[in-house]
Amino acid sequence: MAHERDEYPSRLTSDVRECIPRQSHFSNEAANFTTGEIDRGGESSSAEAAREERVSGAMSTTAIIHSFGETLSSSACVDAAESESECAYDNRPRFRGDTTDPSQHDPTNFRYLVHALNPSAALNILTVLSTVGASVDSSHGNQSINMYKQPERVAERVSLSMSLIDQDHTATWGGGGLIISAPEENIVLTSRTDAGTHNNDKNSLLEQGARHGVMSADQLLATTSPRQYNEVVALADNDGSKLETIGFFYKVTSRGEPVDIVIAQQMRMHAERLGLPVVEILQEAKKDKVTRYALGDDEQEHIAITYNGESFVIAGFDRNHIYYMTEETSRYRFASLEEMSAALQFAVDTNEMTEVEMQRILDDYAEVRERRMTPRAYYDDEGNFEKIVYYEGYGDDELRITLYNSGYIRRVRTKRESEKRRRAMLGDFVRRDIQSRSIPVRPHVADSMVKRAKEGLDEAKADELQRWYDKCREAIEQNWSAYVQKRCKEKAVKSNPKTIPQLKNSLDKKLSF
């Protein structure tokens, strides 16, 4: 059947998570924001050693990497690192970040404290808010200030959660954000993973900082797992010592495209408005690979293929799965036949899949594609007919067509809709898109959609749908006729401005009676 978007369970290995659509990780920091601000610090990338000329502190970078392993793949080693780190570092702020100037950005040698933005966190914010409570002490700052909209007001907040990145640690929680200057005395805590901080409570932060301690920047980068982001929390204003936004960044793919076009546009706008630098950070390219894994209560085998920078998820072999892909830009979309065929051929060429499996998947893919292109009837919770939906095209050209029970139709370009949704999550006012408004449906189009939707229903549901349509068909014709006449008048006015006074006089006469 034509699914809007399927979600996958979260019980997966770390390797598999790189290939499947990710559920947004959400720390306790989300409780500090209103629904108008959804942001985050960042993730870290590789675990390579920090540059030797920057090494400082009680432990050398080389010793740490040797002790914990380059990939930190063993959980036991990671736990040991946590214990050793907390013993080695006292609670006195000594975060000597040695950050570089973004106005002199060198992609081969940089280090920034960044506050990344991620609209996807909005999916979980209400749940977190309900668990932590609504009481917030505002005497230490206004944590609700939206960094996506007002980055220059960072010093007015209570605190800011950030991540430390460099040329060897470039993964971030979001596709872009702020570059921050943080005085050493403002740093409250550092953590190689998400510390679960409540950033709207200064006293809580200080207590948590006393437990975590503060590492040097080199130590923090060296102990950060390549698959997780680190966290650096700083007070926005510590007795006059303030955080400052000194630039902006956004991630780009290997093709030079912004990972998140919405955030990239906003950061460029702020950079121009405030006269600050904006830098591009190359997103670490995904390695081509094939991963098989079991998922669900029945432990059914699934396949995830990373190929040419894009991830393809093939959810089992039960003829009920959906094939889609995740681009480098983290936007989920249904894969075209050409894209799917190329990814499957890669799996065969690397001996990770047999020719028989490939053909079976392609046969199933063709069936699922046909379902997406076939109008499907949807019903509300009470079983009443609600709408008919189907899809056309792929990628940037993909359209979702919806016929509502009101007799109106709506065509939406899914890429544009996704961008609008992300803007709204980040706190932007989103103007209604004229091209995606519901308009009266052409009678022959409605006829076809209803006929095709009935083919996928049982006899009772099909009869119910037909009864609705019999009642609605005359109204559909009338609405379409009125819409056509209105559009003709509008075109006539645009093509001949002289008709405006004539129409006005005609309207005045009608109103006088």
C-alpha cells in the first residue's frame, strides 16, 4: 500500500544506524527550549589524535589513544576511559580550547566550539517538557532565546551546550549553527558524550559540573568516540564574562551541497547581517558497504546498503516493505529504479548479495513502486473516509497528490514541504505555499482516483467510498466550474488592466440593490 513514510524501530547496532533513517537523539537539554527553539550542540567524528603541537594536560593524546583504542569500539574500554578521565581531571575550569579564528578558516587545520541546530529534535520536545516540569528560574538568563533566529543574543541565555570540532572531528548534531567564543571561566563541564544537562538551571549545571569536571580540549577530543558527539557546557554570562557568537558554519556534502539547506541559508543570512564569517565544514563521506541485520520481534533479516554517499534500506523480504533511501543531505525519499538497481548491483559485485536475492528485491521493489503510484483510501479513527493519496515522480520532483472528502485536491512537492516543516520547527514563520493549496479537483481526475482507490478495498469499503462519491460528484463539478470562471477573470484582468474599472462598476451596481 502507499505509505506516507515508515518508521523503523531503534533496536539496532551502531553500524546499522549509519544506514537506516535515524530517530533523532534527544538529550535533556531540549527541556530548556520553547517549541520555537530546537537546537543542539554537536557530534564528534573520527577518533584520530589531536595535533601534537596542541597537546596539554595531565595525559598525552598518544597515551589516551593507545589506551582506549582508535575506534573506541569496546564498551569496556570506553567505560574505563570515563572512569580514568574523571579521576584525572579536577573540577577547576581549565578548558584551554585553543580555538582558531573562523575569519581565517583553514579546512585542514581548525578548531571551533559550535552550537549546532537540529529541527528534528522538535519531535521529542513536548515529551521532555512534560517530564521535567514547566517551572524555570529566569533570574540567571532567558534560555528560550532562539539561537536560530537571534544568535547575537547568546549572552542573554542561562547557558549554552556546544561541541568541540576540528578537522579530524567534523560530525555535528545538526547541519549547521553558531561558532562561539567562550572564556575559560564560563566553562561549566565537558563530557565525551551527551551529559544530559538541564541548561535552564544554573545551580543544577554547577552541581553537574562538579561531578563531571573539565577536561582540556585535547583530552576531550582524544576521548570522544567517533560515533558520538561530545558536549561542552558554558554559562552565557559568568559575572560579566560572556559568550559571544563569532561566526557561523554549515555542513556540505562531497558534492559541495549543504547538508541542510534551511539552516545553511539562515546562517548565511545572519553572517551577512552581522558582518561575521561563515565557513563550510565538509561532512565525512560514508563508506560504501552492505549491512545485514535482524529487526523486529520476529528477528526478520533486513539489508542496508551505503553506496555513492547514499543509504538504501531494504526492509525484509515479506512483500510489505518500503524501499527508500537517505541522501547525504539526510532527507528521506523513495529511490528510483535506476538508483536501486545500482545499489543492488554494488552489493552483488562485493559478494554481499546473490543474483537471486537481487532479482527478488527488484521484483518486490516494482510492486511497492506501483502501490505508491496507486491512489489509496485513508480513514479516520472512527472508520470514516478521509482522503485518497498517491505519489508521482522521485527525488526533487516527487509529488504527493491528495483528494480530500471535501472534494478538493492538493498537490505537494515533498522536498519543498520538508523544507517548510524544518523551518517551522526551528521557529521560522512559514508563509503558505500557493502552489500547494487545496483547489477544486477536475471531475475526470476525481473519477479516476476513486475508481483506482476502490480496487484496493474490500467490497464493503468500496461501496462506502462510492456512496460518498455519488453524493459529492455534483458539488465537485460545480466547484470546478466556478474555479475555472474565477481563473479566467483573473487572467483577463492581468492581461488588460482597463477591465478593472469595468469590474468595479459592475460590482458596485450589484451591491446597490
